[in-house]
Amino acid sequence: MNPISRRRVARRRLIAEWAVRANRLFGGEAAAADADYSEADEVVGEGPASVPPARRLPFELLEAPLVALADAPPPNGRGGVSMPEPSVVSQAAVEASAPSAPGERSPAAEPRPVETDSEEHLYQAARHATEQRDPLRAVQLYRQLLEINPDHVRARNNLALVLDERGEHEEALEHLDRCRRQEPQGVEVLINRSAVLGALGQYAEAERDLLAVLNHEPSNAEAHFNLGLVTSRRGRWREAVAHLRRAIELDGGRAAAFYYLGEALNHVDDLPGALQAYQRSVELKPSNPKALYGMGMVLDRMNRPDDATPLYRRSRELQGK
């Protein structure tokens, strides 16, 4: 290995050691993938040689649904969108449009059943339970609604989000798979599905969903943000930087995007850029202990330990340690 490659490996190992320290401090698992660099990986330039084992994506990614619940207003003014309203058709139209033989039409082409008053009542009650932070009640109501109408895409999508927030990722994925079969090009379903796949460590499939979204909506901030996380978890830090920067261009108020951008820039040795990104993350969310710790790591790498120490101390205070 030539001297330049040897120095690159040394830097990667140093970053990995800091990541492990951060991982131990916060009790998570996300940094484990960062510590897997080897000299072979550096020569190829593609990061870790294999996809990390299944685990929940770290920190803020799944702290809340990335796409608003169907029919809910855009969250925090960030332009979130809801599932499209189902088409309401008459019973005569349903019968007239029925195919002559089963299986001749795709699920997306099938007419939607008419929603009854009881379905709408259950749906609104389930949404209200979610808003009131009563996930058990919300799950119960969504399941009851789906027993009446298994093809209610909005209810199934929302049930998946509630289950995912409770950590029941496998069942959430099953529901989103069914939603995708009914609406193959549904942007919200694909974004939600990618987040659940990421939580399960299925990064390659999550990336395919997000690329499909960007193929239809190149300026979708949620898709760029999630794709930045997925590519960073796979060790493709330069790609992550590009997607996270694009997400910030489209939505500059997301603290998590600046945090993960700082992480990615630290891995590609852009220390001033990483420090600036971490600082902006703290400005947007002062109670973010990981961003403070990230600033400390970067300052240590810039040979500024006196500036790093109070940041480590403040990070520990926010963690109650």
C-alpha cells in the first residue's frame, strides 16, 4: 500500500474509533458499521464490504413518521403530503367495471369500494387516538376498520406507521407491502416502506424504493433525506453528502439532516464543513446531545481539545450522565 493510501486508512480508523466511543456513550448500535473499515475497503473505495446486520436506524430517523398520516396537515410546515383520497364510486359503476375473469386487471386498476359511515367514523377515531398519543387504541381501531374493508389503503398505511413507531417493524412492513401492491407508485407508501426497511437493516431494498420515488419526484426532500441515511449506513459517504445537502436545500429546517451531514462530512475529512453542519443542527435543536458530541469529535480532530471538552460535558449533561 502506498503512503497516501496508508494515511487514508489511518484516518478511517481514527474516525471509526471516535464513532465507537460515541456509540458507547449513547448506548446505540449505529456506529458499529463505521468501525468495519479495512485496508481492502479503502482500496476499493466503497466503504464496508457488506451490509450491516439488521438493526434500527439511529437517533432521529424513526423518532416520528417521515410522512404525515393520511389526511393530516403538513407537519411543522415542511410540506408533508397525505395519502390520496380513495375514489368514491357507485355500486352500479363497481359492477359495470368488474373484469370478466379474475386476475385480468392490476390492483391499482381495481375500483375502490364505497366507504360507509362506520368506516369513516372508525378512521377518524383512529387518527384522533394517534394524535392523542394512544397507539394501542389507534391500532385497535385501524384493525377493526380493516376487518370491514381490507382495501382501505389510508388506514393500512397509518396502521403501519403506528406499528413502526412502537418498534413492530416486521408487521409494519407487511402492511406497507400490501399498500404498495394496491398503489405501486404511491410516493408516501414507498417513503414509509423505506424507513421501515432501514429499521430492519434491509438497506439495499430501501434504496430501491427511494430511487423509485426520486424517479417520479426528483425534488422530494424526504426521499433525499432517507437516501442520505441509507447510503451513509452502507459506507458510501460521498453519496450521502450529496443527498443530505439536497434535502437541506429543499427543507432547511430539519436538524437531523444537518446532524447526519456533519457525520458524513467528518467521514470524508471535510472538517470545517462537518463542524458547520453540526453547529447548525445544534442551533435548530439545542437539546441534541449527539450533535454536540459530533462537534467535539471534529474539534478534537482539528487539534482544538480545549474547545471540544465543554461540548462533551454538555452532551453528557443532556444524557443525564
